[in-house]
Amino acid sequence: MAVTAHGLALSEDAVFADFTARVELAGAVVAEIGGSIPPGLADSRGVASWTAIDPNRRATTGLPPRYRMVTARAEDLPLPDASVDAVFSSNALQFMDVPAVLAQVRRVLRPGGLLYAHFGPIWSAIDGHQLEYVSYQGRDLVFWRDTLLPPWAHLAYDRAELTALLHTALPADLVHILIGHIFDSGTVNRLFFEDYVAAALGSGLDWLEVSASHHLDYDLALPDFDRTLLREPTPATLSAEWSARRGTPTTLGPRDVRLVLRG
């Protein structure tokens, strides 16, 4: 089992390029979990077919003949057994029931077929709240632009502590939205890095690689919080705390992961 942190692509274009360097796409049957790759780009690789599966997207007209969009959950892949040469996924697994998805991937992959997944193990990361899919005053908030929450907010504070801190610098209605997002939202699956590793090892697929990066690719410009309430935990101290809570070693810091498994 190889776990590395080197050479990990971070942009979506680089992720796709890394996938195409590993898989012969000409004539291949490909399933995509998440549907993030533009149809024309997928079709340009000479695939026999490319099926994008996403529960939140609808099929549109004008798609390339070898590309189709299917509105479905990855936990219930609408594909026949042993029908796919490769499964590709970018920035999607953190929203899913990972063991269930991997069971479906194992079912649909042909012998020797490849799963290539790049994702954020969100709950292990410094910005694990993933402020996204949230609106305030008519504008969508996104975590890389709206740095409204302190580092490790989702792991270092309980609900009352974080509420008190946010009230020192943010409007009350925004605090209400942020607290609900962190503690009540089901947007992300709240799995730690080790949970993904365990799911991969238990999937019945052959383990080829997992690579992880801790790189934060934007600046944290926080509001002027009351510093007497603001914590500055380290990944090491939080890892020790959450390892004790979970009763299992828990690594904090991985923010982007490449997972490669073979059927």
C-alpha cells in the first residue's frame, strides 16, 4: 500500500490529464461519477462511450453522440455488471456514501478496469466545513472567496463556542446560516481521511495508489474575531483529540486525494 504526497494534480484540467495518461481511452467504455468533465472534452478522446452520472444534473440536447448524462446516484449506478473499462471521478466522493459507491464501481468494472478518483476528504481538512451551496443576501457563498470561518472551525469548536466567536464579527443572520451549515448540513459526508482508506481496502478492488496533499490554494482573510475566543489549534493536537474521540488513529490535514483502484 503506497501513500504519497508528491505530484498530486490540483486543477480539474490537470486531474483529467493525469487520468488520460493512465487509461487508454480510445475505444473505452467510461463512467464518470459527478459529471464535471465537459462533454466535448470527454468525446474528443475517442471513447466508445462516456456516461456521466450525477443526481443533480439533467440531460440536455446537443450532446456528442458518444456522451450521455444520467440523472442518478452513484450509490445506485444504472449500468450493467462488468460493462465499464474505467470509472473517473473528480471532486465528488466527499458528497457520497463511499463504501456503497465503491461496491457499485466494483460491480460495473470489467476485470482489470480502473477507478480513478480525485476528491477532497473534506472532514480531514483545515476548511472542512466546505462553505458552498449556501446563499446570503442573494449571493452564493464559496469557501475559497468567503473566508468567514476560522481554520478547523468544524472540528475545534462546539456549536456554542463557534456561535459565540462568530457573533463577535458577523451579522446575526449570517451566523445562523453558517452554524446551521457546519453542524446540520448533510452536504458533505463527514468522513475523515482514514475512513476513505478503510472503504478502499474493504472494497474488494485492488489497491494501486492513494496520494494526498495538504496544500491550501487560497488565502484565509478572516473577519476581525475576538482573539480571546479564537483558537489556533495545530493538526497534531486536533489529530490527537479526534483519535481519542473516534477510538482510532485519525490524520488531519489531507485536503486533496487521488485514489486509484483496479477491478
